[in-house]
Amino acid sequence: MALPRGDARGVRGWITPPTGRSFHIGANVVYCFDVPMKENDFQASMPPLQLDRSVLVVAPPEDGPGYWAGAPSTVLSDGAIYLAYRLRRPIGQGRGYAVVVARSLDGERFETVYTLGREEVGTESLERPALVRTPEGTWRLYISCATYNSKHWRVELLEADDPSRFDATRRRVVLPGDPKTGVKDPVIVHHDGVWHLWASCHSLAEPGEEDQMVTDYATSADGLEWTWHGTALTGRHGCWDSRGARVTSVVRAGDTILATYDGRATAAENYEERTGLATGTDHSSLTPLGTEPIAESPYGGLRYLDVLPLPDGRHRVYYELTRKDGGHELRTELR
């Protein structure tokens, strides 16, 4: 599938390899497309990333492997963009040690309004949060918490009337998982009076295989009590996403649901997932598009891509990108 050269402003151009796939070369990232979808629909709903247009939002706390800033979740409210993200140090030095909520008027320069430390919620590590605002105006921060001395994950919830006033002492567990399942990294959308949730679920039944993941789907009337409806997305045997598939963002294009997701082929690629695209007409059943990821870093992963629709029809995207030194940084593009 070849996209028009006129859409490649600010990049080095297009390469069409013998396989017939088209590769879009950005400043530091290679994007490949082999998507059985109408070209105009794809460009309008999920245009290709271009790193040379991206802006650094949050740098990792230090340089080097294991230091990360990323796992973004965004909300547009009252003319401002609110961003929740995770900060991490290497294993043994704190892991996911904080979730930060910040506010911006331009989507690029953020001011911190709230910081949650892992000690406040009794977790070994924090991972991707989900920030939402209810139709009634209540702010919710869903946090992914690692259970000490295990591979188990759970999701807890903080609520406030303002994103600067979350109180960790009043949190509740909303997705406990179970002894055989860890649950983390929820994506939460309110649509047609129903709360929809996609979460990364990890089987704990077989030691050493806990990194494998699928995305399960749930619904709720209030965003607190959830009913599971099975697995919505899973990796494909022999493909780049065979080890797992984790939904990171969901948008609608007419009657079609478009989801970005993280995937990996091996356990060694844990923490360095690449981004793919899936689609469907049913929230509970998503099908991966193409045979390759749509975006990746030459140094490792491009993951946790979050898509924020804007009132003017454009999208602002946020993602976690692996740098040359092995650190992960949080970047944004306006598409």
C-alpha cells in the first residue's frame, strides 16, 4: 500500500521494497504499512506518525536503560488537555515509582497538578494510568498496581472534583484480577451511556510465562462495577504480536472501531513493544490489521500510543518512545 508522496512533508520519503509494503522513514523511526483498509479511511482516522514533527513532553528521570517517562492517558476538558503518565526507574531502584497528572493549554507544555507515589498506594510498581472525566464532572484516575512479591496486577481508582485533588487514602479496588490473572493498563471510554473498558490481562498459571498478554473487554453502568465479556484482542501465532496484544487507545470512525495496540513476538521484547492497529464493529471483538506494526523505534519500542480527538477534527497523539540510550521518553504529535 503506497501513500501519496505529498503527505510526506518533513520526512525523508518513501521506500517501496520488493515485498510491496511501503516504509515511511521519519527522523529516527521507521513506520511500515500493510493494512487491508481504504487508504483515505486510514489516513483520516489514524494518520501515520512522523517523529520529526513530534515534541518531547516529558524526559525520563535519568538517562539510560530502565528510566522511563510514558504510558500516557489524556482528557480534553474546558479547553485544556490533562495528561496522566507514569515515571519509572530500573528494577531494584523503584520501578514505576509515580503517576503524574499535568495540565496544558497547547498540548505540549505541561504543568504538574498532582503526583501519586507508589508508597501511597502500597504497590511494588505503578504502570499505565487511565484518566477520565464522567458526564457529571467527576474526575477519575484508574491506576495499575503491582502486588508485592508476585506477578499479579490490579487496578485501583481515585476520584476527585478536580484533578489536583485526588486523595490516595480514599481509593478503591475496581479490577482485582484473581490468583491466576493479573489485570493492568485499562483503556476506558464512555459512549452512549455505557462505560467501555479494555484491559491487559496476564495469565499467572504458568511460571515464567506471565509476560504473555491479551486484551479483555468489560462494560459498566457506572465505571465502578464491571462485567467482563471475554477477550477482545489477542496476538497471532507466528506474527510480530504473537506474544501478546494490549489495546492502548480506541477511537470511532463512523460505525467502525479503531484501536491501537502494543504487541511483541518474544518475551525478550517485554518493555519494548511496537504499535499495531486493530479494527472491528463490536467492542468485544477486534481484528489486527496487516502483518507488521505501524510504528516502531529503531532502538526498541514505540508503545502506549494514546489518541486524543480534538474539536477541529485533528488528533493529538502521545506515546512512549525508546531512545538510543535505552531510556523511554514521552512525546506528542499533532495530526
